[in-house]
Amino acid sequence: MMLPKRRPPAELPPSPSGHSNTRSILRPMPRRDPAGTGSGPKSLLQTTPIENSGISTSAASRQEAPLAARTLDTEVTRLFNARVEEVQPPLGLASGSDQRSNNAVDDTSASAQGSESAKVDISANQKRANFEDPGEYVASNTTLENIGTPEEIADKLTRVGYQCLPFVATQIALILNTPASRTRSLLLEGPSGCGKSFMAKSLAKITGAELMCLSCYKGMPTQNLIEYPSTLAMVSALSGKKESDDPESMLHLGLLSRAFLRSQKQPVILLIDELDKPDGAIDTFFLGPIQDGRIWLESRAPIDANLSNLLLIFTKNFNRVLDDALLRRVHPIKMTYLDSALERKILSPHCHPQLVANLVTVADRMRNSGGSYQFERPPAPEELLTAGQYITRLLDWGTTDFGFIGRSVWAIISKSEHDRAVLEHMLRYHPDFMDPLFPDGKNAALDEIHRRLGRILLNGIISDPDHRRREDAWKDMENF
């Protein structure tokens, strides 16, 4: 059987020390020479990886472990004092290269060789110094008018945890800084998980507006959004106890009416989530309130909204097309998944930089496969953050098996059965994920595919016990 030719090495994300690695994703870092001097650039993560098997390391590498640990401590102290955002204490799960995943190393021998293991805390409590807790943010000015330039809006959203694309920030600035003669309305359309609802909640935080939410569903009665009967009044009437003839006691205000009434005193953001879940009748229902800024009631006088204090935000996926009349009255914004740079900003306060880079690399491949691999729902930042936290916790517990870690996050980054099948197909056949030890991806066991994913996610963090065999296999394939 003729083996496939080896592809040119793919560009990997830079290591935390700033060095650029240009080797294939599944290929390990360069081995040190027998003298222990090393060859090629080495990042902080590459100086002290865990051995994932019982393979003993050379005496020369053991002798340089204390120097590597001292260098690591000095570098971390310098970076902490300088308050550098991009680098956190490295995911050095061992200060000596002789630590093994089965904890079978003799402590006396390790101390004699100067390679005593010392785990580094990488818990989620390690946050960047300039990262502000969204719960502690207080709006400087409670208003929905003239809230600042697009750059200022993006900066405020970042401070509450939402990474906003420049174009989206510009659209928000336009609608909030432009006078309107009708109720201002935003339509956020995009795939599930791209941050539509979270953007509305973050916007309420930075403006100081009260957030009111409505989750739409199939068969939802729209009339209850205006008024709905009082259960207590109905029970009293059925029991023969007539307490009042006041119509207001018989009918309560619905959510839409309460939002319009509340806007007369303070800024209000009303989030109408998943507008395309109900049928098209709900589109017509919102035409009057948006156009006139008024709610007509049966039990009381109409309610006029303060147009300067009210913002409606509709969100939808791609379940159906909205009515043209509603589309003419809203400001549509097409939302997409964040780019890799913004994803790194979201994940970096919670995960190690190298793990963040590996997760974003996999997510980018799933989103930008050029049509070869059609994922229904590529991982959103929320799923990537969950996967990163799971991997961090497993490493804290001493779990370093590539297959187990890959299997643990398999269903996190690919939620549906369709996406899991596509992910398996990509790991089996995509040239960038080829493994020379298992060149026949078609017949590779599923456990091996899980190990392949775990090895990619832990690249530069946990050393590969088969890296020598893999290097030799690559050379044999090149010389074939």
C-alpha cells in the first residue's frame, strides 16, 4: 500500500513565550540533543512537560531541571510584576521532566537528581489583573441616548465580559445616538451560540437600563403580552365574592405593557428572544407598538412609552423569514461567531494560554473548513470555555491520558449527533490531523480518534510518550 505524502507543516499558534512553531499539529516539539543544550526555540511550556508514560528521561535533562525551574519562577515573577495580560503562570504540571503520570517515581531518587515535582496551580481563579468582574460594573450614566462612540461602547462591553466586533459596536452606536420618532428596535439574527442574548444583557449593564426578557415559543398567546386576567379575581368571581368593579383589578398588565409603562420613569431594554419560534402572527403584533410607541388596553387608558428610554431587542436564528413590515421597522444586525482573537480574550482569564490556543485552533478548523466539513453548530466561546475548564480540572486531578481527555470533551465541542459524526470524519481523514502511526484513518478505532483529539488539545502542555516513534514514522513516510 502506498502511503500518502507528508503535507507541509501547518502553522501552529505561538507559544506563550512568543516563539512561532511551524510543525504539524500532531507532531511533537523538537527533542533535545544528548548534551542537554537543546535545539530550536523552547517556550516555558516546553521546558518541563509531563511524561505521559513510564519512559525514563536522560540524566542530562534531569540535571537541567533545577535551572529550568529557577528560570520559570523568575520569568513568572517578572511577568506578574509587569501585569502582562497575555501570559499567566504556565501549565507546568511538573518542575522536573522525570515526573510520570502513574506517580511511580521514587522521591528519594528524584531529590538526589534535583527534579522534585511541584505542581503549579492553574485554577480558574487566576484572572488577569485588568479583568473586571461583570457583577461589579456600575454604569456611570443611566441612559439609552448618546452613550458614546463605537470604541467607547466596545470598551464598556469588554469590561462586562462581552467581546464586541467593531461593526456590531458601530451599529449599536448608530441606533442609540440617533434621534428616533418611533420605538427603537434591534434585530439580532445569527446562529445559536453567537452571543445575541448575552449582548442584550451586557448592553443593559453598561447603560444601567432595566432588563426585561421574553422567551418566545411555539403557540405563545400574544394577547397576554398586553393584558392577562387576574387568577385571584377569577376565583373570587366564581365563588360569588365580588370584591371590586374596577377593571384594573380584573386584568394585569402584560410584559410589553409593563415595559412601556416603566420606560416613562427609567431606561428599559426589552429582550424578545427567539422571535422566529412562534408563527408569523407575532410579527404583525409588534407593528403597532414599534410604529406608534403606544399600547392600547381594554381596562385602562393607553400607555405611551418614553422613546428615549426604551429599546426593543429581537433575536432570531434561521427558523423562518420575518414579515416584511416588521423588517422595515427594525435595525437588523447579522451576528456571526467571534474571530479567534476575540475568543482568546474571552478564554484567557480562565484557561492557560497554550490551552486557549489549542482550543481556538480546533474551533477555527471546524468553522472554516471551506465547505468540506459542514458542522451544524460549531463550538461557541461558551463551549470552548467549558472544554477548557474541564481539561484544566482533569489535569489538576492527575489525568493525563490523551484518549480519556479527548473523550471527556468530545460531546462538549460537538453537541449534536451530526456534528460528532462530522468531527470524527475530519479527525480521520483531514491531512492536517493525520497520524503516521495510524495512517489508515478509515479503520482506526474510535478510541484512537479520541486520543488524537486529546493530543491536539494538549499539544505543548503534556509531552507525547510516542513522540520518538511518531518522528521516525514521519521520516519513513518522507523517505518512502
